Amino acid sequence: SWRPGRGPQPLTFGAVEPNTADALTVAAGYAQSVVIRWGDAVVPGAPAFDAYNQSPAAQEKQFGYNNDFVAILPLDHSDRHALLVCNHEYTNEELMFPGFTGLANLTVEQQKTAIAAHGMSVVEIERVRGTGQWRPVAHGRRAYNRRISALSTKFRLTGPVAGTASVRTAADPAGRTVIGTLNNCSGGVTPWGTVLSGEENFNQYFVGADGAPQEAKASLDRYGISTATRYPSGSRQWDKADPRFDLTATPNEANRFGWIVEVDPFDPDSTPRKHTALGRFKHEAANIVIAPDGRVAVYMGDDERFDYLYKFVTHKRYRPGDNRHNLTLLESGDLYVAKFSYTSAAEIDGSGKLPGDGAFDGSGVWLPLVKDNRSMVEGMTVEQVLVHTRLAADKIGPTKMDRPEDVEANPVTGHIYVALTNNTQRGTAGKAAADEVNPRNANKHGHILELVEDRGDHAGTSFTWSIPIVCGDPADPATYFAGYDKTKVSRISCPDNVMFDRSGNLWISTDGNAFGTNDGLFAVPLSGPEAGHLKQFLTVPKGAETCGPALTGDGESLFVAVQHPGEFSGASWDSPASVWPDGDHAKPGIAVVWHPDGRSIGR
Ligand code: FEO
Ligand code: CA
Ligand code: CA
Ligand code: CA
């Protein structure tokens, strides 16, 4: 068992080698099974999946496409019963619809099916007796099961932007109710048992920005919504299915996406909310730490090259057990963006070489954007700062980062870890060059950042930071694994979602492995003699991104989301590049991994 001061529980599994297999490959001795896949029944009355007879109505009862974030929430304090909550980030229409000949050629029925495949799922699951395996509850009441979709689920806007001119539309003149959630990437679980989900690349669903009012264009452009052409190539043209996706007609509709969403899976009748106080950007995820004074800090990344790391601090304090109160916490608070300082910036040459003092490290401050309900950005109102958060942040000089993805606190130390996935444009013409906190130019493999709040105060405004891991091939001198013997570590590329086990080991899943081999899940101790000994625990089938991950409270079952298996140029339903999980066509799905001896995952 884990001994304090000696580092976290050892990770004794044998590393999985890099590969290109069309399989979920797990560490030797571990078992796996598929829990649920795209098209499986979620709510009562769901028809059996039939690729040739898909419909929006069927999809709204079935498990959606492209599962990213996964939360496992115990039911009735039991370790045998839980709710699985999952994000359905986006769709691969070419892999969904037989006979696909291009996005522009989809029928409106198919477009609506794809819209319905976006969103989230809540699924009641049970543990198979005597093992670490889990499966959906087949004959339960299914009272909790729920599909939240982009097609029909109503969301309530909360916070300072709710009801303002920025979010009013002809269909919602009050500016308080949004249909659907889009591009939900990763997320987090709150201490009060709800799930937070980040609306990330929502820009891709809108067309017609060239016809939007001139004053809206700077923001549309900053958020990656093309203002130059009505139908950007590869666009889904969803305005055919629903005119609100045409920004010429409804320029404010884009302002109703790009938020952090909160869902209470234990109340299936609850209206999910979009919390505007947390700002609007390409939200990767949101993870919470309770500050010493009881206020709640929410850490968030904006996943874009040269974008920023954010923190939100609630005005009110967390009250254990008082969920009526806690459900209101994210509706008001202060929003900050991170500015990093360096002790040795002059020595950073962009190669990844450590500076003379032997570490990439320094201090930093959280710059306020909104504080005490007042805008801290000259010339912008609170409404403007929260809706056009990127433009507001640009004005106050935060540090441009290498695509901040998931951000999570180590439950043992309270230190914050940020996955910076990659930034191949770092140091290229006209772009920011390497600095100490983003130390490599043309950064194709990414790095992990550690942030330690001063005095452990997560509501505070100053911190120190360091980089424990610079990803890549350990044989490459431009990599770093906390000083560990690099001949013993696995190569890793493009960190994305992060998770901690109970003893404080960091688990990292990857997306877009620049070595050309499959993505995977890695684990690494952060303290003690094994600090930096990073090993690959599993790899996902070819073409897939590794998502989730999530551990059960007892540490014996690991859930991993296999997102977009077989996503390769030219692949289709009829000619799939992957046949995971059923041996015929590629389908995203969630798998569970366990050890038949009942060991903790990683032993
Ligand atoms: Fe959907 Fe930033 O990954
Ligand atoms: Ca991600
Ligand atoms: Ca995470
Ligand atoms: Ca990613």
C-alpha cells in the first residue's frame, strides 16, 4: 500500500509497445470488454441499431456518436451500481451513413440524425459480480437514463449574460433558453455530483458569417467562424436542417454556444444549464478544486494554438451536503486568465533544451477579467467580456499557450496539471516564439505543465509553475520526463485528457499521436523515486483518439472512451479503416478494463 513521502502507489504493469493494431490493446494480464457503443439503446423504446434505417427519433434514444469525456458516478454509495455520463463531441458522417458521398449531399433527415448524435448520454450501469467488468443495466427502471441532444434538449442560460442582447434571437427573444449543446469535449465531475462539459469547436457548425452584421465579425473571426465565405469547404450546412445555423439570419446563435454546461444526472428531469459566468471560448473541460475558504475554483483550457488558460472562482462557498445551494455556485464569480513569468527566458532557444538552472519553471499571476461583477477590461462591459472572452483576454496580456486541453488537480497534493497538446505553429513566421512555459518551437508532441497555487489557495491570484514532462520520443534530447532515466520511459505524443488515481499518479490520454502509431493511455508517478517513469497502459484501435478515462472509486475498473476509430481520409461506413468493436464497421464506444485478480488498475 501507498506510503506517504515515498511517492504514489507503484505502477508495476508492463508497458504496451507502440503499434498500429485495429484493437484495444491493454497491458498484459488485464481484461477488457465493450460497455456501450454508438447506436446502443439508452432510453426505453430505443429501436435496435440499423445503419440503413437511421432517424433523428431513433438516435435521440440511442447512444450518440464520438464519446469523449466519461464520468462514473456511484449510485446509492455502492461500488456495484453507477451512472455513466458521456459527451458525444462530434460526428463522422462518412463513417455513419452507408453510401455517403459528401457532407453537402446528406439529406435533411441524415443531418438531423447527426445533430441528434451530438450531446451527452446518461446510462445506468452495473458491475458484473466477481469481476471489474461493467455493463448497462438491462432490466432496471432506467429512470436515470437520458439522451441530451443538440436537436431538442433545452438548456437554461445562467449568469450575467443570460437575457442580454448578445444571446437573444427571434426563436428565443428572452435570451434564456438554448436548444442543444455542441462539440462537448472533455469535462469534470463536481463535488456535488453534477457533470461539467466543455463546448469546444462549436464554430464548425455555423455558416453565413459573411452575412452577419459588421460589428459581429471581429468576434466571429476570433472564434474561427469563417466570415469570408458562406459555405466553407467541408461545412456541414446544417442550416438546411435548421435555419439557426445560418448566421446571416441569426447572428447571435453562435453566442449561445462555447460555454461550460452543467448537467445533474441524478435528476433526469432537470434542465441542463450553460453557465455564462465562466466565459465563452473553445472550452476543453472544467475541473473543480475547493479553496481553503470554501469558494470553488474551476480550471479551464481554451484549446486553440496560442490561446489561454483560465480560472473561475465562485462568489459563494461550497456547503457539503447542501445541493440546492451548491447547484447555484457556478452562476456567479470572478473570471481570471493566466500570465506566466520566467526566471530564465533568455536561455530558451526553442529546441526544448533545459535552461542553465536545470528546470523550466517560474511564477505567474491570474489576471482578472471580471471581478466582483465588474469588468476589468477597458472598453468592455461584463456582458462583452463573457461573450467575447478571447477578445477581452487579448487586451490584458495573458500568456499564449500551446493548446491548453484538460486541466486537473492532483487529489493528493492539490497541484494543478495542464495538458498542452501541441502547437506546430510555435515559432513560425509571425507567430509567438518559444518561451520558458512553451519551450519548443514547432511543438508537435506537446508537454505537461504543473501549477502550484501560492499557499495552496485555489481562490488566490499567484502561483509557481514547472514543466515535469516534455513529450516525444525519449531518445530525442528535446524531451524531459522529470529527470527519470529516459531509456525506461514510453514515448508519448499529444497529451489531451488527464486523470489521477487515488494515490496521485497522473494518467494521460493522447489525441493525434504525431509518430503515426495509435493513440493511448499512459500513467506516470509525479513524486518519489519513480517520478517521471511514464509507461503506456493501453492503445486504442487505429484512427481513434483515447478519451475518458475514468476510474471507479475502488480503482479496480478503468473506463476508456474510444473516439472516432477508423477516422482516416477516404474511409467510409462501406469501406471502414477500422472494424472495432464488432468486426464489421467502425463505431465509437466505451470499454472497461480490469484485472481478473482484482488488482488496482496499474498494478
Ligand atoms: Fe476535443 Fe481539445 O479536444
Ligand atoms: Ca480533447
Ligand atoms: Ca480529466
Ligand atoms: Ca485534442
